[in-house]
Amino acid sequence: MTDGPWLRLDPRMLLVHPIDELRKYVVPLAATAIFGATQGGGPFVAVVAILAPLVLGVVRYLTTSYRVAEGRVELRRGLLNRQRLSAPIDRVRTVDIAAPVIHRMVGLTTLTIGTGGVGGDSDELKLDGLTAAQGQDLRRVLLAERSPTPEDAVDVAPPVAQYEPGWLRFAPFTSAGIAILGGLLGAGAQLLNEVDIQVDVVAEDLAGEATTAVLAAVVGIGVLVLVLTVIGYLVTNWRFTLRRQADTWHVSRGLLTTRETSIDVDRLAGVSVAEPPGLRLARGARLTAIVTGLGGAQRGSQVLVPPAPDDVVRRAGAAVLGSDLPLMAPLTSHGPAAVRRRWVRALGPAAALAAVPVGLVVAGAPVWVLAVPAVVLGVAVALAFDRTRSLGHARVDGHVVTRSGSLLRSRDALADAHVIGWTFQDTWFQRRAGLTTLAATTAGGRGKVEALDIPQSRAVAVAAEVTPALVAQFTA
């Protein structure tokens, strides 16, 4: 694709945009139509409520155009609030090609360009309404990929990681099902309120069978969470594949909405292995990429491997990094002072909470009340132990490696070449213990990789080892 004039999206978007608008506003539109009919507005209000989103969809199509010219990708959109977004091609970090069900029915895709800020408050540029061929061609232009040859069709690189049915066992150990269940419960409560069901009356009727009702509710909720998590995982990660092709990493997945993400290898600064307690219990993990220039709004573009077996995640991470040492090598402990901080910060609040029930028992409350502080202290001890075991850092095979956390434990590996600076941050308590929080700053992901509560002398040594010229001017 060469420099050219302004282009419109595919005309088939005249079918998709109105349907999208109707889908987004179906509830308020239905309410407007019903309200207008009941208030004597006749069919006119209902017709207006339905035609309004259709007109918006047509206007959206007619006022949107794009082009690739003079080394930039540009997008114009809007009628009253006119916008023109522009970004240099050399700032493109990722390219996502997604095809929701409606788009797939008419043979179209949505291409999202991650640039780390293309103007205003936006950090992505979206072209909603390209054909599959246009999307692939534009992706190659933006990521400077060469066009495929017949030899490429024969010699396709094998996938580094690929979905297997056994991965579904990790679905219940993620938070997706609980989030979906929360939404359904909220919608159900709203529905009960709308139809004016007397919940308190129903509860009184069930009072005689309280134990059975509670057990049935718990079992029902558990089954519902299990089903929702499995369905959500399957819909999101069906046919997941991670593959290296030329100078990009490609991730494809999805059942109803297919999504293909391409990440420029030169922009991939490192990886992060997330190990929340649930996944650790199932011996699983999740892999994300640290991509320069991407913020939190584009976090979905950073997923390399969804919740999967730990060995699969680490093999994929090793393939991305070019070495398995950053994710497998033992880490250096941060010393006894850091260990004490883990225990004090876990047991201090727990002891304060436990003091209340103890005081109540002393004042005459039943002894069984002490079960509460016992549980709280037990959880605090387990948390402190796990956080202590997780804490560590290393510099291995050209990467700065850190690990910390318990409920949100992660092991981050950042390439030395992508470290653009260092931050030493310490509180009053850390200074008294001779500790600091060392952050290797980068232009990717969260913007930094942190080593918590590391001894100050060791922090300076790590920084000097990675970027000697940068640190030398600040050391005596």
C-alpha cells in the first residue's frame, strides 16, 4: 500500500453501524418507545426512537475516512465534533484485527492501531469496517512486514503455544466468572425491583426451610460461577495461538469475536508472568508482554498466553525472550529486613482487627467469638509467609528480573536495552531499615518494573550493572 488519497470504510458498514447503534441503545430505545405509546404519543415516538440510531450509523459511516500517506496513518471522523487523528508509522506498537459476529457475517473486520498516544486522550486509532484482506495488508504496512511469498505458505512457523481443551480447568480459578455473576445478580435484582416481587415475603415463606434454601443457593451459585467461567474462557480463548512470524509476534483467539494481535518484536521490552493464588493452586499462570508505548487502555493487546499450565506459559515466555533463564533462574533474597517488613505489615493490621473480638470476650461475650480473630491471624500468617517467599530479584542473561506480591504475584523480566532510567523511592520506615524500592523505568506497560524492599547498596549495584554510564554520574 502506497501513499494515497483519503479512503472510506467498506460500504457494508452501512449495515453494521445501524445494528451496532441499535444494540447499544436497545434498552433506552425500548423504554422510550413504550413510554411514548403509553403517554399517547402514538407510533410516532416509537418510529423516531428506532430511526434515530439508524441515522447515527449512516452519519458515522459518511463522516469517517482514513489514509496512509507520508509515513503517517491518519483518521478523520465526526460531524459536529470533527476529529483528525494522526500517528507516525514508526510509532505503531501493536495492531489488533478483531471480527465480532456481525462483522464476520458481512466479511468485515475492525483494525485497532496501538501507538502509545495518537492525540488527545486517545492512545489507539481504530478503523472499524475493513475487509479481511485490507486489514492484513494494512497491518503489514504499519508493522513493516514483508508480503507473504509462496515459500511462506509452505514453511509456516509452528505455534509457540496453542489452545488445548485441558486448559478449561483453569477457568474456575480466574475472576471472570465472578465478574459475570455479579453483573447477572445486579440485573436480576433490577428485574425483581421492576416487576415488584416482594422478596421479603418470599423469604418469610422459606423461613421454615432456611438450611435447605441456603445450601441450595450456595450450590446453585457455585455451579453458575463454574459454568460462566468456563463459557467465558471458551468464548475468549477458543483456538488461541501464539506464533512468531518475521519481525512480529502474532496472537489469535476468539469464538464469537475473533481477534488477531500483532506485536512488533522491537517494541517488546519483556514479559510478565502473573501467578494469582487461584492459578498457582491449579499449577497455572498467565503471560503478558511489556510493550513500549502501550498504556493501561490497551492492556488487552499485551496478552501473550491466557491462563494455562505453568510449563506452557514459561516455555512461551522463554521463546519470546530468547532465553529461559529470566523466568527459571533462582532469585536473590532481599534479606532479613525485608522479611520483617512482610511480617509486620501483614500481622499489624490483623492484630488490630483481632483486638476487638478479644475485648468483647473479656467483657463477657461468648468464647466462640474468638474464632474470628483466629481466622484473621491465620490468614495474615499465610499471607506474610507467601509474600516473603515470593520476594526477590536478579539480573540474568541481559534482563532485570523482579518478583513480588501474593494475591497479585508476578515475575517481570525486562530487557536491559529497554531500561531508560531508575527510580529509588523509600519511606521513613524503609530508610530506617536500610531498604528502598528500586524501579527500572521503561516506556512500556506500567512504565516500570519494581524490586520492593531491596537493600539500598544492592539497589545501586543493580542499577550500575545494567546502565553503568547513567548511574556513574550519581555515585562517588
